[in-house]
Amino acid sequence: MGLPVFHDDMCEEDMDRMAASAVQASNFLKAISHEGRLMILCHLTTGEKSVTELEELLSARQAAVSQQLSRLRLEGLVTPRRDGKTIYYSLADDRPRKIMEVVYDLFCQED
């Protein structure tokens, strides 16, 4: 799969579809453009975690973790599951995992 090829005779429908995709991509990238949210996604790539587990892994306060999870949830990147009083989060689909793999390859791998 490659990048799209733009040409002068693209129909308006194709351009509208590309513009809509650009909005979705922009919202996705904004949602992950915070180091706390990136770290949450990174931890969730290894499996479901409770809010308490994420607090401990991130050494962060519950309010801060909950705020970042709320944003990720709003953007459809994570899914909550309640078990009694405990809320667990997991990745909503494969998009965050794919992005985290690219981010890892670009910024975390040692050369």
C-alpha cells in the first residue's frame, strides 16, 4: 500500500473523501500528541490494564491518568471495561498498536 497520487482530474467525491480522511487522521494524531497518552497506549499494547495499574506504571496521579484515558476514549482509541469498582482499559482496535510500533521503530529502537 502506497501513498495516494494526486492529479488534476480527481473527481470532487475523491477529494471530499481524502479531506474527510485528513480530518480523521488529524484528530487521531492530536489524541496521541501527549507524552502521557503515548505512554498509556504503549502500556496497553501489552494488554488490558486497570486505572490503578496505569497509575503505578506511569508514576502519575489518578486524576491525570483518568484525564488522559478520557481523551483516548473520546477519540475511540481505548475501550473501558468495568469489573466491580475497577475499570480496565484496552486498545479499541489495531490502529493504536500499529502507530505505537512505528513510533517505537522511529524513536525507541537503538541503532
